Amino acid sequence: MGLGRRLYRGEIDVDFVGKQKLWYSLSGLLLAISVLGIVVNGLNLGVEFRGGSVFSFKAPAADVAQVRATFLDEGVHQAIVQTAGDRWRVTTETLPEATVTKVQNAVVADYKVPAAQVDIQSIGASWGGEVSNQALIGLGVFMLAIILYLSMAFEPKMALAAIVALFHDLVITAGVYAWSGFEVTPATVLGFLTILGYSLYDAVVVFDMIKEVTAKLGTTSKKTYTQAANDALNHTLIRSLNTSLVAILPVAAILFIGTTLLGAGTLKDLALALFVGMVVGTYSSLCVATPLLVTLKEREPKYQAIARRLAATGGGKAKKTAAAKG
């Protein structure tokens, strides 16, 4: 409790930037695991992307094993069974018209469902490819807009740091989907875009404070760019943590309570993207974007001169020692 109060009051000075090697190593490990999952397992693309058939019907007394068995008995080998309350949604590979009719008749016979109440959708692979292309175009436009905005509102190096953090979040979230086997649907793509926007918001808040603090640095400054940026990061720490916690709690409720206890299976694809993305986005805005920005900025002659002067006079070391004691 004492640590929490000190953190909330801003009495704890965390050296985020000074531990950049730790953050880079951790991020590198997470990215490697994520890329491995994507390469080995691939993404479980939904029917909207790869094409296929979707059967939807109401059968309150059925269970997952029974529904899957019904489809297997009719020669369907790639049946993904989902439930939302007492309604079932079964996604299959693209089926011939004759097989679709046989499956519909089997559902009617096994679960006493009127044929008119068995909803069937067939999605062609060409339409799914078009959806994939539109999703990639949307992601590309989003990234371009971010680069232009940050370059004009702040500076290109901040835009670069933010983009690297966004790709970091996207790859790790995709890796979680690859390892978990969760289906990637259009809702998932919307979740990806949402978390990128959320991560960007967090980074912009931090960068705005850094811009304000470092604008005062000059030839007589008593802080290096690294120290000033770390101070700015600590000033926004509580705001970032509070915002993240408030956003994550309802998403966690949807993911862990809604999909398990309430059976809202259709929400889990979106909820997983939001949950993982928000957690990773908070981490990246604090431990990836800012340290990377500092690495880029400390190479500028102006800030190198400040660092050399403070190192020669012992100012930089004295500041670090005082921060450590505090």
C-alpha cells in the first residue's frame, strides 16, 4: 500500500530510460516468440478472409462435442464450433451445394430445428481476399496518417519511435493469436486498429510532456536529454497507468467473464485483441517508444554537448545519485 501511495503521488522516480537495455531485451524476446508463432502456426483466419460456409442455428440442449460430431458425420473435417447462449455458429471450409444440403438436413434431424431456422452463409475465397486487401490498405493508411501527424505536431524522430512501438504492439498481439489459435475475423482487425490508436494516444501524451520539458534545455542546462525525458515520463506515469487500468478492466470482463460464463463467444476475438494490445501498448509507450526516442535524440550535437559538459563537471552523475537516493 505504501508503494502504491508513493507511486500515485509521484514520489517514485523510475529510471525507465536508464534500463533501456532491459526493455530492448524483453521486447526482442517477445517479438521473437511472436514471429515464431506466426511462422510455425500461422494465423487462424476466419471465414471472412479465407472463404467458407457458416451455419447458424438454435439448439439449447446440444453441446460442443455433439455439434462437431454432426458435421464430421457428414464429411466436414474443418468445423469450428462456437456458441453464444443457446445459439450455435459453425464455420467450415467451402462446401459443395450438395454437402451444404446434407449438413442442413442433419442439423434438422439431430436437433429438431425447422429447416427455415438453419441460417447458412457461403463466402467465396475471392471475397475473402478482397476483405484481406481492404484490411491491409486500412492499416497502411492508418500508419501513414500517424507518421504525417507526428512529424508535423512533434518531429520525425518522435514519429519514428511511435511507429516502431506500434509495430511492436501489432506483432506481439498477432503472436498471441498465432499461439492461442483464436480466429482472426474482421472484428479482430477492428481491435488491432483500436489498440494502435490507443497505443498512439499514450505515446502522444508522453511525447507532449517530453517536448515541453526538453524545450528548456540549453547550453547552461543542468540535465541531459536523457534525464529530462525520464523526468517527463515519470510525470505522466500515473496518468498512463490510470488510463490503462480503466480501459483494461471492462475489456478483461468481456474476455474472461463474458466469453466463459455468459457464453458470448462472438466477442472473444475482439476482446482478446483489445486486452493484449492495451497491456502491450502501455508497456511500449513507457519502455519502448521513449527509450528509443532518447537513443535517437542523444546523437544530436546539441544534446551531446550538454552531456559532455555535465559529465566533465560531474553534474550528470550528481543528478543520477540524487534521483537514486530520492
